[in-house]
Amino acid sequence: MERHGFEKIPLYEQRPPEIKERRRRWMELAKHRDGPISESRAHFADPTAAAAEVERLARELGADEVGIARLTPIMIDDRVDLSHDYVVCVVVGEDYGKALEGPRAIESESTRVYLRCAEISTALAERIRAMGYPAVAHHNGASEIQAIPAMHAAGLGELGKHGSLIHPRLGASHRPGFVTTTLQLTAGAPLLFGVQDVCLSCNLCANNCPGDAIPRDEFVLTEGVRRWLTDVEKCYVYSRLRPQYCHICVDVCPFVHKANRDPLKKERFKRYTAKRKKAGYKTPAWFPEEESEILKD
């Protein structure tokens, strides 16, 4: 911010009222991440039965997908001592159709889904505590969990070149929330369906990134997983220091339809990428009110 002459972040300062209210709400939910634990403890036949009940509760509360991983240090923020054994990952999908409406609609959808994740994880942690086990919610309001390693280990998808986790049905258009607990659960395993191999030759996200923040070929290996390291400083010039929300790398990812073969998502993907081509691959996203001028034939 200092280097570019900003005292405040333009994106945050120019958000519409509904987005500011959602942010206020998930910050409010942070006060309820933890709470009293019931003295009456529920008993399960085994960790698999406990995991099934937790997944049932999460879906009942509104999660589209649920995964469980044994909590390891790579999933926890630096200098945080989190004495729980498992992390429950809840995922809510985004409406990909919002990509066709421009960055304001995309941001509104992302904050709506982030709030749902905060609500679901808060309620799920409360349900687990009511069963007599410690449980803490982690979401945009407050979290000690590193999302990608937890979700990867829980079997919710593969890591893409753009740095987001790709789910076989939801693509990269989703948001997470988490609950950590001492309740003994059966953990999932990483889900591999070819994403990382496709990313080796696919450069759609790198070609479209306004800040050239996504590397084309260079990656590192972490526990056997390829990680293409986004240049965060280059990314933030476009994703935070402008009033428009930037979500382009996710929205141009072909895995929105590639694995699930959803014809509606494929049709929307083609329409969106056609708009990107007209606007210019490395231009920032457009405002809907400018569309007739920017995307004119």
C-alpha cells in the first residue's frame, strides 16, 4: 500500500452495504467459535460412526461437501498451539453464473458463501460441544486453520495452478469453513483425479492474470504435492488496490465443467471466456455498467 501511495485499501473502502453487513456478521460470529461443553457425552460405536454423524449434521446445516482430516502442523497457523485431533472441512459452492455479471456480483456471491460457511461451522461446533466434545469453529471471522492443506488431506480436491483447491463437482468455485475437535473421527484421504497433470500444460489462469502473478512452469513440491507459488504482491495490486474484486484466475479455470461435465456450467464458461477475450486477457474484470462499451463488437 505504501509503495503504491495508498493509505486505505480501495476494495474494502468501496464495498456496497450488503457486503459490509456480511463481513460484520461473520466477525460477530467469531465471538461464538467456542463455548460450553456438555457434561453428558454421546457415545459412538467407532470413529467411522462418529464421522458419519458429523457429516450428516454438516449437510443438514447446509454444507454442499464435507471432509475430515487428522490435524497436522502444516494445517495450523504458525505459532499457534491447537490441541485438537481432527479438522472437519465444510464446503459451500458458489453460483458460477455470477461470473457473467461482473466483479461486483462475483464479490457479492463470495461474501454470501463465506457467511454461510461461518454460520455452518459455528453451528456444527456447537452441535459437537453439545455431544460432550471440545470443538472450535474456524472461518473468515477468526481462524487458526490453513485451508488448502486441510481440505486436500480431507479429500475435497486437488490443488490447481491458481492456488485454489479444485473439487470434481464444484471446480474452484467454492468457499470453506472448518471445525476442529477432539472427537475421534475416521479421516478421509487425498482425492486425485488428474488436476495437477492438467495444470502442467494449461495456462488459462496465468494467461488471464492481470498482474502476471501466476507462474507458468515453476513449482515446488510439498509432501509430494505440486504448488505453483502465486506472487502475492503482484496479485494484490489488482485484487486489493483497485475497487473491483478480482476472481479471474478461478473463473477461467476449466475444471468448473471439465470433471463434472455439467452442460450449463460449460455453456456459461464459454460465454465468460468469450467476454474475457473481448475485454483483453490480462485486463482487470469489467464493471457491468461498462460492458456495452468495453465488450462491444
